[in-house]
Amino acid sequence: RGVEDRGYFHWLSGRKNIDEVVEIHKRIRRLVREEAGKLG
């Protein structure tokens, strides 16, 4: 599982700069948290 994650992030970082990847990741996590808040 960890190896798959590393490959995934390596693929992402090859396509975008790291700052962009981090921003997208934060945005996704925020959306997930909001959805979880609605359900909870």
C-alpha cells in the first residue's frame, strides 16, 4: 500500500509542482471533512 502511494505522489509531482499538489490535497481533505460533518 505504501509503495502504491509513493508511486502515485511521484506521478503527481512529475505533472505539477509540489505546492499545487499540496493545495489540491488540502482542498480535497477539507471537502471530505465537510461531507463527514454533514453526515455526522
